[in-house]
Amino acid sequence: MIGLMLGIGAYMLFPVGDSVVKTLGGQYPGTGIAIIRYCASTLGLGLLSFWRDPDRFWSFPDPWLQIGRGAALAATTGTFWVSLTFLPLGEATVIFYLNPVIIVILSGLILGEKVPAPVWFATIMAFAGVLLVIHPDGSRIGLAGLLPLASAFSMAALIIMNRVSARSEKCSALHSQFLISVCGLGFAIVIATLGHWSGLAALHLSFPTPSILARGLLIAALAAVGHFLLFSATQRVSAGRIAPFAYTQLLVAILLGMLLFDDHPDVMTGVGAAMIIFAGLMTWRVQRGVVIRVKEAD
């Protein structure tokens, strides 16, 4: 029970950090906030990694894999936080939650894992749900809805690379997270610089004010506490039992959007969200059944 509560607490914290990002809409680009966030995480994880194992601190195993994970992480954060400049928090989070279905599909295409027929049905349902949230006529969200969709694909790519890495991880999980953060920081700087050079006002960078810097550090702290709670949860109960509660994040995001930003989802958005949640839970249920049958066969 404690493990589940820790997991739920983690999923409730993540949208709080996103809501802080949204308060900066128009004041500072999400790409700039990402730099502050990864500076903080790189420093914190670096100190912890050096303290735990100073002899291996300078090691950089599987460099291309680490660089790829860092790029996916930076793309996930950058695209999602930029989307909050244009989209309601709830709708952006709903679209992002397409990623569990994408992960299963990419597992089949890249890792060669068998994708059960019901998962393909769930995929179609989830994408249909995204279209409802975006609105086919573009009247509510439009092309800006592609930003959290890109974030969902980037997150799925990150998870796939994490699974590949787990097969031959040559360093501790802590040091691995540090390396990903270092690479993520590098790519976040590149993405922010390109955005600044694009000439778009929403992506224009400037030196952060103390208020913006403080909120950036708060976002980093919320993310760190959230990931710590989630890690602690997985130490007590299986990840499979925690997974369905990930949708707590979606519900909290919608609630925060309503309370803080007066963003009230319409009926079409609600139906689309329900379809995405149902598809995600169906995918989790089918995959869980496959794992159980494989274990029983062994």
C-alpha cells in the first residue's frame, strides 16, 4: 500500500512542475527552462555519482546510446514545455499520454517483440482520441497539438533506448542517469539556441531574472522529488502494479489547468481523453497477461 501511495504521489507532483512552467508562458521559453532544469539535475546527479564511486565517475560507456538517450530526453522536455505556451495544460498532457501505446508499437518494430492484435486496436483508438483532442477542424488546438505528440514519440524513444541499455548496462543506474542528464543538457542548449535563432518571439532567449531562475530550480526540485518517490515505489511494489496509476498525472493536470488557468476541457476533449486512457490501460493489461504467461511457461 505504501508503495502505491508513493507512486501516486510521484505522478501527482509531475504536473505541478508542468504548471509552474505554464506560469512562465510568454515570459520565458520552455527551451530556456529546460536548460535551467538540466543544469540543476546534472550538478546534483554528478555530485551523487562522484560521491558513490569517484573511480568510475569519468567513465562514459556506450557513448552513442547515452547521447541518443540525452537527445530524446531533451526533445521530450523541450517540445512539451514549449507546447504549454500555446495549449491548455490538460490537453497537452492528454496528448502526451499516447506514449505508452507508442512504446509497445516501437518495441515490436525495433526490438522485435510480438505486438498482440488487441494492442493494434488500442493504437488506432488512442490515435483517434488524439485527433478528437486536437479537433479535426483545428478550432481549439490545431497544429500546436503536434508538439506534445512529438514529445510522446521522444519519450517512447527514450524508453526503448533504456530497455536496450538495460541488456548491457556497464555502469550504475545513478551514473547512467548522470550521463543522460549531461547529454540532455547539451542537446537542450542546442535546441534552445536554434529556437532563439528562429526569430519566433515565443522562443526568444534572454538572461533569466531571479524569479524565472527560482521557478526553474523549483521545477528541477519537483522533478527530482517525483523521480525519487517513483524509484522508492518500485522498490516496494512491481512496476506493473504502479503503471495504471500513471493516469493520475493526467487527471491532476486537467484539474490544475481548470483551477489555475481557467482551462475547461470541452466534451470532445473529454471523449478523446477517455479513449486514450482506455487504450493505455488495455495495452498495459494485454502486455501484463503476456508477461504472466511467459513466466508460467518458464
